[in-house]
Amino acid sequence: MLTLEEVCAELRINRSTFNGWRAKKCAPPCLKLPNGKLRFRRSELDRWLRSCAEVTA
């Protein structure tokens, strides 16, 4: 599982950009832990990235 910081670093975005995407419901899928932190499955992030590439291609 990836942290929000790891995902933002990989996507080269800051946290506020991610939060904007999440508010617009266009961020990669994530799990919210009981402590409020977000975690991302590598497979879901990769799938989301592929779907973004298909839209722009």
C-alpha cells in the first residue's frame, strides 16, 4: 500500500492538487483508514494511470 505522500511524489503533484482532484472525484481510488490517513493499492493506481493515458491518446 502506498501513502498519499508516495503517490503525490510519483505523480509529481502537491497535496492540494490531489485534494482538488479528490473533490472533483477524479483522483485515483484510495482507502481511508480508521485514523483518517489514505492508502493506495499499487494495482489501482496503475489502472488509474492507464485510464488517464487512454483519455489523452
